[in-house]
Amino acid sequence: MLSVSEMLKMRDKLRKWREENYRNSEQIVDVGEELLNEHASKLGDDIWIIYEQVMIAALDCSRDDLAWSCLQELKRQFPDSHRVKRLAGMRLEALERYEDANKLYDSILQDDPTNTAARKRKISILRAQGKSSEAIRELNEYLEQFVGDQEAWHELSELYINEHDYAKAAFCLEELMMTNPHNHLYCEQYAEVKYTQGGLENLELARKYFAQALKLNNRNMRALFGLYMSASHIAASPKVSAKVKKDNMKYGAWAASQISRAYQMAGRGKKENKCSVKAVEEMLESMQITMS
Amino acid sequence: MASSFWKGVVGVGLFALAHAAFSAAQHRSYMRLTEKENETLPIDIVLQTLLSFVITCYGIVNISGEFKDMDASSELKNKTFDTLRNHPSFYLFNHRGRVLFCPPEQEPSTPSAQALPSNPLRLRKLENYH
């Protein structure tokens, strides 16, 4: 039995998980189930959104009983809501009854053709059934109408990466970078896609965007490693001039020193520090690109 | 609770502000009655106004919650791909979790099932949560 302050703490945790898109479904089900069963009266109006959050987490954890009871409560409170219908559709999707779910979403769209949530669920159904090219096509049509939907752009970039269509994935990430210039993660993901595409110009572009990601957030280790790898790759390429080679070796050496320093700082005070630092140096050595 | 103290502070500040305004209005009408229009507002009313204003502002700032950084990118320093890649509107449910987290009662009661521990992934509440 939780005390009132613990209950408030749990409620705030649930809110944090909800706002920051954490998908820790087991924890959500554990915490949410207790909150809903024992402290429902003290939650006030928050209870409905917690029902929704717990229901989706319960679907992830295969707790169909809990999902069904949450859905019933929501249906009782909001009988004609499209949002609740969408949750019912998600439950059908989890049970793999895709035709029924599709019919439900079509009925929502008949009522309200601008409902974005139902369209996105239909795209997810296509993806769940493995029809990725159709999902990509539908998502493209959706994005032509709703250009500002960042979640959808990121989803489309992920779909393209799965299909190994890196040029189009890079385009989607460029859209995201344009609308979120301060977000170092989009820069870094874009740089990774460019690095994967390969070729000298793409490697240079990748190195520049890794540097940009580092400028936005100097603690981004993936960008640091990416900078090291792309600089080493360019330096090892036979087609570059001597000056470019020298510059890139300098960048690579700087990145390597930053990596060693970061690991040293992280391991400060722990007795295995010396071995870890040595392991990092060996790893950097082994990652050197040699001309084959 | 701390917030009721600050709410009290804001209340006191607003009351003092209203009181100062009322005294200034009274002073003005007194000036008009005694025809001494050249006297300025007494300094204690001015001080009371300024002080209650400062107290009210300070109290409101403490009620209104945490400040955010001006630098837009500093909020993102702790964000990782773990959460950025999750798109709640596009969640799929045909993943291993449907089988992995299946509650033990639904499993068929074969001898091999007896050997399975009771869902080792079930976490202890509260203490383990970051």
C-alpha cells in the first residue's frame, strides 16, 4: 500500500514516461495497475490518460485482461470518442485481428476524414503485416498532406533505412533537421546515414554533420566515434590530396584523444580504470582504416 | 508544503499593494481637502508600494515552478535515441514481448513449464525505478 506522497511520486513518474515517450511497458503496467486499483479516487482527471497509458503498456506485455478492463472504463466515460475507438483498434491489432482493426479505423475516417491517428494506425497495420512498400507509399501520401508531422518523418526515415534506401532516408532526416536545428540526435543520425552510403562526398558530409552534432552536444559519444571513423576513412582513401589527408588525420587524432579522455574521466576512481583505458586505446588502433 | 507558504507570501504582497494604493488615494483626497496640492506622496507609501511589488514578484516566481535553460540544445543533452526513436502513434504490437511477458497462468502445464522460474523479468516495485 503506497502512502500519499509515494503515490504522487509514481503519478509524476508516469507523467514523465508519457511525455518523454519511454516504452518501459513492464514498469508502467506494474506501477499503473497499482495506482488504478488502489488510488483511483485520488488521481482526479489524470486517471483517464493513465488508463490510456496503462492500456497501451498492457498490450505490449500481453496483459490482455488489464487492457480490456482499461478499455471498458474509458468506453464507459467517453462513449463516442474517436480516441477510445482508436484504442479499441490497437487492441484488435495486438490480437492480430487486422481486418477488424482496419474496419474500425475506416469507420473513424468516414466520420472524420482529418483524423491523423487512425491513418497512422492503418499505416502501422501495413507495417505489422510486413507490407513495407505499401506502408511507405501510404506514409508518403500522409506526409504530403500533413507536412509538419515530425513523428511521421522519423518513422518514414526508419522505414527507408530498413529498405536500405539511404538517399530517401537522408531526405527525411534533412526535413527533421530543418525543423529541429538544435537537436543533436537528428544531426548524428543523418551523419550515420551518409556514412553508410559511402563515397568520398558522403564521407565528408558525414564528418561535417558529426562535427555539428558534437558542437550541439559535446557529450555525444556516438558522434565522436563517427567523427573518428569518417576522418580516418577519408584519410585512408587513395583519391584525396595530401592536404586533405593531413587535415583528416589531424581530425581523427583529435577525436581519438577526446575518446580516450572521455573514457578516462568516466572511469575515474574505479580501480579497473587503467585496463579500460588501455582497452580503449587498443580498440582505436584496431579501428584504423587501412588501404586494402 | 512549500507552495502554500509562497502562496501566502503572494497574498500578503498583493494585500500590501492594495493597501498602499488605498492609502495613496486617501492621501490625494486629503491633499485636495486641505488644498495643499504641492506636497508629494509620503515616502512610506512609496516604500510600501515598491516593497510589496518585490515581495509579490518573488512569491510568484517561487510558485510558478522550475526555470528552463535559455539554450535550446542544453535540454537535449540527456536525451538519447532510446526515447527519440519511439513514435507512440506508430507502435507495433507484434513483437517478442507478446510471448516473453506472457503471464505464467496462460502457459500449458507441461513438466518443462514447472522448471521455469515464475517470470524472472518481473521487477520489484519502487526501489528499482530510476
